[in-house]
Amino acid sequence: MSADNNTMHLPEKFVERMVTELGADEAAKLCEALGEEPTTSVRLNCEKILQPKWECRQVPWSRAGYQLDERPLFTYDTDFHAGAYYVQEASSQFAGHVLASAFGGEDMCRGLRVLDVCAAPGGKSTHYASLVGEEGIVVANEINRGRAAVLADNARKWGLGNMVVTCNDSSHLTPFEEWFDAVAVDAPCSGEGMFRKSDDACEQWSEANVAMCAMRQWEILQNVFGSLKVGGALIYSTCTFNRSEDEEILQRMCDEYGDELCEAPVVAVDADWGVVVGRVGVFQTFRFFPHKVKGEGLFMAVALKAGVASRRKTPKARRRAIASVDRKAEQELNRWIERSFEMSFYQAGDTIYGCRKEHFADIEALSSSLSVIYSGVAMGQIFKNKLKPDGALALYVGFRRDMVPCVEVGDDLAVEFLRRHDIDATLFEQGLNLVVCKGQALGFVKRVGARVNNMYPMSLRILK
């Protein structure tokens, strides 16, 4: 295949590899597609919004996913900041379809315990959080602290209160033996599927980087496989096309852990979707090529863990990182939460958090061995027996809005609030107020006399 205007920007060695792996005709179609504009998709948070507001069509494998005809300016959309939807690429949303298929349908996912490794920025993690529901829990791990902070912010905005964000090397998860019903490894990769979205991905690609990524992927899989329960689902994915990081990694898993792996229930794929379905040993595989699907490049695979279940093992606590609050604090916190009888409250650092009672032991165990940077819902701090609420509480789906005056504002004023700018005090009552735009809670302000203290979290503010 000769280079033309559509392939000139692609690394020459990448093009050669695709010709070898796919054939000249298929490689040419792929490279042409990589020169086109990327698609834009969102996934709704059905706890906050039920219908899309754009010209769009449903992502066929995602009940809450929609592909948009044009890309809006999400930065100034208050629903985006309220966590009413997540801008998640359509191909990536297939992870939810795979998880649901592995357990017999979406309804069967409720209550699952899921580990999402390499989880930032949080598209798949928040998707899993929606599927497992309030009874389930998602441990979303990211080794890079900056990316983990973004992941934590997205967990706050999603507002389901069933996520634990950790910042650790994958080897630190090894002692949590047979903890999880599903382990999802969205492995760091050479990013070939991102070429048309990111010039950096294209410029940084090299065969040496492909080899390095493959080594890292294998290391991560080895580190976390023991954390999966017998009968649980192992989901592996990359946003790359080459076999070195995809099929060859799965073949290595089959060679190394053959007796501990078995086929998952078949994931239904409609022929019209354009997804290329294959198999590597017990793994069912799925390839997303941008010239075949309305989405970006992706590889995904699933298998189950086989064998005889042994007793779940938790590593010995290295420290006491969280502590239950006293009864007086609990009484104050209960006032702010719907169905507070289902909640436990605990102190971590300077902040009080809340979680469902059945999740407390897990969060305590995780916090005593790992670097947990966010869990459940951040409630805030108590001063003189009164809660100063954290901004995350306003975004939590279980927050009692009748605790404070709710002030509905227009888009322009909402954006000023999201920028943490000064806003007109006369709109608000004295004391604490909830800022709401189009029915979606955004955060708190506190009016003191003729001025307003903007309490929107600094890490979430609009910088543009």
C-alpha cells in the first residue's frame, strides 16, 4: 500500500504493520478512516437524566449511549458539570455490554464488586458504577496521581456514591485475593486507536513503545488476576490495533493460566454493528475499526476464571486510615441524606465521607492497605455540630435538597458560578444555598450579608 494524503501523517512502520496484519486493502481502508474526523458520543447518567437533548442516535450496544451529529461545546454545558452525562466514546461503551453479558444481563450486574485497573479518566468506571447500582461497588485504580485526581473528580460528578478511587501500582492489588466479581484491565497501550483524535498519539508511536506496552500489559494482568473470584469475568481492552498488544497478550494468558480460564457466555453482536468478533483460546474478542464501526479504534476481550473457589483473603492492615464518626456527628449527617439508615459515615483526613453500610468494611480494608484518594460521597466537615458540606454532596443522587434553599439560575449565571466568579448576592437567602440549573444541582454558595462565598470545588472549576 503506497502512502497518500490520508496516510502521510501516520507512522510508516505502523502502516507497514497494518498491511502485514490486515492485508493491503483492509489496511488502506483503516488508514483512510484515521484521516477522518472522530466521532462524538455521550452516555447518560440515568439517575439524573433520561433523555438526550441533542440531535443524535443511540449507540446500539449501550442503552444509555448516544452518538451526536455534531460536537457541542461541553465546557459550557451545565448538565455536563452536573454529571448528567459522560462524554464517552461509543466503542468504549461496549465494556458495559460485555460486563452485562458475562453475568446474564444488566439486571444481574446489580450488587457486583468490580475492579477497574488503569481507570482514568473514568468513562468505563462510571459505566460500571451505573450497572452495579448502589448495592455494588467499583474500585477504580490509576497509578498516575494527576490522572487519579481527574478520575476522582469524575466520580464526584457522577454522584452515585459507589466508587472507590485508588492510586497504586497494580502490584499493590495482588494481596486482595478473590475479592472481585469482575476485573477490567483497560491496559496502557500505544494508542493507535486514538490517532485521529490525538496528534500526540501519532507522534509518540514507535515499535519500541509497542513492545514496552506489551510488557506492561502482561505485568498488570499477572498482578491482578488473583484478585478475581472463581466464576468472575476478566475483561481486557486496549485502544490499539496491533496483535502484539492484543491477541498475543491473550494467548500468553491462555498459555500461563489455561487451567484457570474458561469461556464466558457468548456476547451477542449484531452483524450491522460492524464489530469484528474473534476468539483466542477461551477469550471471545472484539475489534472496533473506525472504517467498520461508528466509533474509534478499540480491542476488547472477555473470559471467566475457572477452578475451585477458595476463601477470600484481605491483606493485613498496614494502618488505620478511616474512623467512624461519633453519634452526635452521625445525627447531623443523617439529616442531609435520603434513606440515611442505609449509610455509614467515616472520617478520612479532614473530610467526612458516607457510604452504604455494606461497603464500609471494603472501604476500610482498601484504605488500610492502599492509597485511597476518594470513596463513597464526600460529605464535608463539621463545625460546632453543623455540617459544612463538600461540593460533592450537591452532586450526590441521595442528597436531600430540602436541607437548603434551592436557587434556580440561568445558564450564564451558572457558568459564572462554575468559574468560581463572584455572583449577585440578592438572588440567595442568607446562609447556605444550593445552585441549580435546569433542575440539575451544581453546588453550594453561602450568603453572608451582601456577599456570596462560592463553594464550588477548585478542581472542578471552568478555567477557560
